[in-house]
Amino acid sequence: MIEDIELETLINDIYEYYGFDFGSYSRASLKRRVNRIYQLEGFKNFYEFLSKVRYDPEYYKNMIDEITVNVTEMFRDPAFYKAVRNEILPQLAPKPFIRLWHAGCSSGEEVYSMAIMLKEAGLLHKSIIYATDINSKVLETAKKGIFPLRMMKEYSENYRDSGGQEDFSKYYIANYGIAKFNEELAEKMVFSQHNLVSDNSFNEFDFILCRNVLIYFDNDLQKRVINLFDESLSILGFLALGTKETIKYSISTTKYKQLEKEKIWRKIK
């Protein structure tokens, strides 16, 4: 196990050698993830690990990918998707063009979930979903739209619980233990690397989703990211966060109106 002081050394060295700033990440979660890597790799001591990180850029890159990967699933928290389906999409429907941003999209399951709902609402043809993550490895997975076939039973249950009426299997082709989702969905997605810690806004959006990412950041960084979303959101646009996340301490809540029950806010001024 690595000590707190060693974790600080690692954070400083990563910043000094590579310019990547973990300084604002929640220490508990970061320590847990670094410890897992440290133990899996079986280093004799912390300094052996540190010098590997310092002098082996390939190892460093893989380590960053391991640390920044977030767990996800299709139609995760079906009640949230039901609210999007019934309350948000009808309000976006009159727009001539709909821009969505999935920030911290991980391996893309929630991006495909959104594309399926847009299709069912008859809105996919006039929508574009920008899906970003800091982790280049998961973005490669997301772009392919290939997920394990064994997950489809659970995903189709989530889909039904979120109000889906179709046969879920019509959205993918099953082959050798994998499910490949339809090209028609992928055509409306743009995947790219984006670092919420250091990168700026890159467009104006009608709907921004960033669920279960902010929990890994400290208060200052959460504030910075919420302000980045505020800059990127059009008036009357929607912002969705994870179940344990809020905008309450980051921005004037008079600018936003929260939906009942769900962590979705509408920008009203």
C-alpha cells in the first residue's frame, strides 16, 4: 500500500514530468485506484514504481488510462432515462437542430442509450452527440460501438425500465460473444479526447450530461467544471449530473431550475 505522502510525490512528479494535474482529484478515490495498480504490478517498493512512471512514457500512459476509467452501463439508473424520455426530449423536439455533450463518456454505453432514445423520439436525424473523455483507450472502444453480448440481458431490462417499448435486440447484431450496435446510431456521434480539468468549452449545447464524474474531483475542480458547463449550455438547455452530484455549491442556483426527483437542471437565464 502506498502512503499519503507518497501519493503526493506521485501527483507532483506526474505534473512535473508530463504536465497532467491530478492535484484536484479526490484523494480517497485516487489512492484506491493507484494502490490497485501498485499491487497488481507487484512493485518491491514505491520508488521502483515512481521511477517506472517517470521514465517509461508508455507505462505512464497506460497507468493514466487505468486510473481515469469510469464504470458505466446502458440506461444506467432507468428512472433518469425515463425522465429524459418523457420530460426533456419533448422540450428539445421543436429545435431545428439538437446538440448534446456527453462529458466523461467512458466506453460509450450511455451515449448509445441516448442515441436510441433520440431515434425513438424521432429526433436522431437532427441531433449530434459530442462524446468526450480524457481516456483515449475507452474512446476507442466507444467509437466501435461493440459491447459484451452477456451484458445485453441486463441492458435490455434497463431499457424496458426506462420506458423503452421496442425489441432491444433490433439495435445490435450479435456475433461471437459481442453485440455491435447499428451504424445509424454511431453516425450521429463525434468522439474526442477532452480534459475537464484543463480544456475549455468547444461549442454551445442544448443538453449536457456528465454523470458520476464530478464525485472524483475536489470542490474547487467541481466548481470549475460546473462553470465550464454553464458557459457551454444554451439558455433553456439542460444539465444532467450523477445521483450524488449537485450544482448547488458551484453556481448561482437562480440561473437554474431543477427537475423534480432527478439530478437534471434547466438553465433559465
